[in-house]
Amino acid sequence: MFKKMNAIILLCSICFLSCKEAKKEVTEEKAKPKVSLKNTFKDDFLIGAALNTAQYKELDTVQTNLIESEFNSITPENDMKWEQIHPQKDTYFFDNADAYVAFGQKNKMNIVGHTLLWHSQLAPWVSTIKDIKVLEQEIEKHINTIAGRYKGKIDAWDVVNEALNEDGSPRESHFYKVFKGESYIDLAFSLAAKADPNAELVYNDYNLWKPAKKEGVIRIVKNLQAKGIKIDGVGMQAHWSVEGPSIEDIENSIIAYSELGVKVMFTELDVTALPNPWELDGAAVEQSYERYENDPKMNPYSNGLTEEAKQKIAKRYEDIFNLLLKHKDKVSRVTFWGVNDGQSWLNDWPIKGRTNYPLLFGRDNNPKDVYYNVIGLKNQVK
Ligand code: XIL
């Protein structure tokens, strides 16, 4: 009997001790900061992703966990654009934008607003306004209502998107034509500054590495500064390919913009590996190349990337991130245009129905090899 009691006590003690051990392990596991993009670059810049509606509405748990663990900044891929949020003169649609902002707040993320003024994805009713006074009033109402609603909640607004041609001259958008010049940019930035004084205000565009287009950005920024109108950053969209632009051109732009005294942000980074029907220049969303749809030559990796293509992408991402790290004192945020390859707009632009691999997470939401190449750079940078 006595022996039996002893055996039970011994068994209980072993059990108790090993449970305690296991508990300790779990706590230690939790305390270790997880390897992630946001942790890896936490002393360098914010790491962001553009989210589609399903993502910030948390419709897929795997993606929600991924977004929350990897990114500390978010941008709405489409849901704050004029046609979405203000489709008719007196009709606003805030449900999605509200949910987007709430998701960012819940996760204490840097929340980007994209975008207040853009010629593309503009509500059709705005394009019918030909009178400058009326257009001024409508822009004022639009910016006051939207930037005002999210005052104190949005960390950075892309105030004006894509106001330049490739040679740096002003794009002849609807706004430009009605205002007969670029003063609509002044108006938009002044209104945004008033509506949400603490938000960072950004001019955002593609191909800002181009020397000629760079001159256009410098003109816009200097003009605002000369008039005492607040501008805090230049957003380089960064829709790039494995071939270009050159690291040197990107670097020259980073330096030139930062010399203006504004932050440089990479706002829409992705790297295409697919052939492009290149008479195409830039990233203007209205361009489309229907004649290439279903052409297998234009969609070479529909069954997966070759080893060679994978390595090219990995090398390209390494070169880009090495440059960004070199200029981490000037670069405040790096945002990917999407979370995983499956959702990327580059599967359907500029040619519909292709299979592209421009991001760091695959269609299964797992990190790809290139993800580890990027993370690995931090151990090599002095
Ligand atoms: C793209 C979205 O990703 C697509 O879903 C949409 O169909 C078109 O617009 N520059 C920008 C982004 O500033 O808003 C664009 O986003 C990509 C180019």
C-alpha cells in the first residue's frame, strides 16, 4: 500500500514538473519576436501592403494572420478612390473605408489614405463639370468630407496621384484642363492640410525614377513649398520589372526628393517577371493590350516560374532592398502593392488573365524564397 502511494506521488510530481516545463516553453516561444518583414526592418522603415476589401474585412483567417504579423502599414487598393467613396454628387459610400480604417486602428498600423485626387477611377459625374468655380467647390466638398471624416485616423494621404507626363510636363487631366494649369494641386494640398492637419501629405506617381519626370516632381514640390502649402512626402509607386529601372536612376531620385526636405516613400512596390508589350510606358491603368490576351508567349510561367526566373526576381529584390537600406534615413515606408501573388493587379494588367509573381508571398500565402532573400539582407548590411 505504502509503495503504491509513493509511486503515485512520484508520478504526480513528474507530471507537474513536465507540465511546468512545457508551459515555460510556450511562454518563451511567445516572447521571441517572430521573424517578419515588419520586425526585420523595424529600425529602417515601415513595411506596408495594399489591401483589397476582403482582406481588411478579414474574410480569410490565414490572410488576416499574415497581414497582421508581416505588415505595420496598410493602403486601400481601391476603396478610397473617388469612384468608390463618392460615386454620385451627393452620395458617399463609407462602409468599406470605415472598415479599412477600423482594421488598421485595431492593429495599431500606419494607415494610408489613397487617394484624394486622381484622373483615373474618378466618378464619371466629376468629368462632366466644366466650370472652374463648380469644380473647385466639388473638390473642396470631397476633400473636406473624406479627409475630415478620418481626421486623426489616417497617417498619410496620397493627396494627388499621377499629375505628370513622362517628360515631367503637367498631365492634361480633367482637373488640369478645367483649372487651365496646375493650381488644382495647390488647392488639393491646402484643403487636405486644413481638413487633417496631422496627416502626412504625399504626392504619388509612377516612373518617378525617370530624370525628366523627376524634374516635374521637383517643380510641384517647390511650388507648394514656395506658397507655404504643406507637403510631407513624395510617393514613388515602384511598379517595376526584373529588368529595370536601374538602381542608379532610383537612387538619384531618392536623393533629389529628399534634398527638397520631404520624405521618400515607396508606395506600390511590385516586380513583374512577365514580358511586356512595350510600346507600353509607365503604369497608367487605362492602358490595355487586349490583342495579347491568351497569347502563351506573353504568359510564359502559367505553370510556375523557372529556376532562372526565380533567381532573377530574387536578385532584383535584393538590389532594391539594399538600396532602400542604404537610404533608410530618407525612406520612411516601403509598401507592396498587394499581399500575395494571387491578388496582384499584375495578373490582369496590362494584359488580362496572366500568371504573375511580383510579391513576396505566393498564391498559398506562404513566404516564397525571395522573402527569405529580402529578410536575409539585414544580416549582411553593415
Ligand atoms: C490599381 C488596383 O490595384 C486595381 O485593382 C485597379 O483595377 C486599378 O488600380 N497606380 C495606383 C493604384 O495609384 O491605385 C493602382 O491600383 C495601380 C497603379
